[in-house]
Amino acid sequence: MTGSHPERSEGPAVAVVAGESLTLLPERVAFWNARGTLLIADPHFGKAASFRALGVPVPHGTTGENLARLDEVLARTAASRIVFLGDFLHAAEGRAPRTLDAVSEWRARHASIDMLLVRGNHDARAGDPPKAFEMRCVDSPHVELPFVLDHHPRAHDAGYVLAGHLHPGARLSGTGRARAWLPCFWFGARVGVLPAFGEFTGLGEIAPVEGDRVYVVAEESVIEVR
């Protein structure tokens, strides 16, 4: 997608989807206001560790940075629940003690938060999180009307689908030669796709059609592109 004319605002944006208000946060997370629930797609915890296991030199500390972002979101929204829309762990090679210990310590600090994982394709290979994480795991799709929570963005007769998997991104063009390649939230007629939360995930270019809504994440803002 190549777009222009963003509706600029500072901080989050609010999208009404299937009659429900979703607050879209610059941390690449959606907050389902009526349910007090954070919706997070594709955290891919342990991806950097997986790269290092294969001999690819990538920086340490990405897990801690991601968890710090989650801390900020939880403090700001007072969410009582988190639903991960698949790909919680990146791969079996990413189950390094350092990664699992960091996530375990973070989970212990938020013991009162209910957490659900809707399994994705990477979860099938990496396995469910350790039992100590106290995270309920279900196969996709998972119905919580009016939404169908899935990992793969595929329409479902039971309700409006919220998913991940694509790591959606939008190419924006401005005046002169200004260009930007940004993660985005993409809401179609029957399916909405959230940006990937994790690092080193890359972006997949989207192809919206007339009537779709696209919100790009630009630093500390979420901006609707028209």
C-alpha cells in the first residue's frame, strides 16, 4: 500500500470495529475497552535468541525491551487481561533460559492479569509457553463475540476476525521524496489485522481496498491514513 494524507494525532487512536471501541496504541497493541483486554499479535519472544543460535549476531536485550513496553501499556490502560493472537514464542531454539527467565519474572509481577494464547503457526513448532507462565492456550479460531480471535486473517461466519500473522506495513509518501515504511493496523470489511508486537519481525505490505481503514504507527502516534 502507498498512501498519503494522514489524519495526524498524538498518542493512540480509537477505531470502532464491529460496534466495539478499540484503542490503538503506538506500542503496536490494541485495547478492547469494553473487556479491559489487550490484544497483542506476534510477540515472537526468543526470536533474537533463535538468530544467535544459528550464528546470526543480533543484539541482546530485545525481550526486556518488549516486556518494558508491555509494562507501560498495562500501567496506562489498567487492563485486566491479555490475549496473544499467536506466535508467542518464535521457535524451539528461542527457548533460551535467559529469555524464559525474563518472561517468567515479568509474568510473576503481573500474576493478577489473566492471559490467553490463541495458538499460531510458530507456536506449533516452539510449543506452548511453560506452565509456570500460567497462560491458557487454545487453538484458533477462538470466539468472543462480536469478535473471532485468530492468528491467521481469514473471514469467519461467527463474527469479525481480529488476527495477526501478516506483520502488516504501509508505505507512505509525502512531499518531495519523503517516504516511510511503517507498521499498521488494517481493518477490512470482515477481518482486522494487528501489527506485530515483537522485534525483528519485518513488515508485509498490505493491499487495502475501498472502505478499508488503515492506521499507521509513527513513533509515539497512531495515525489514520485516508
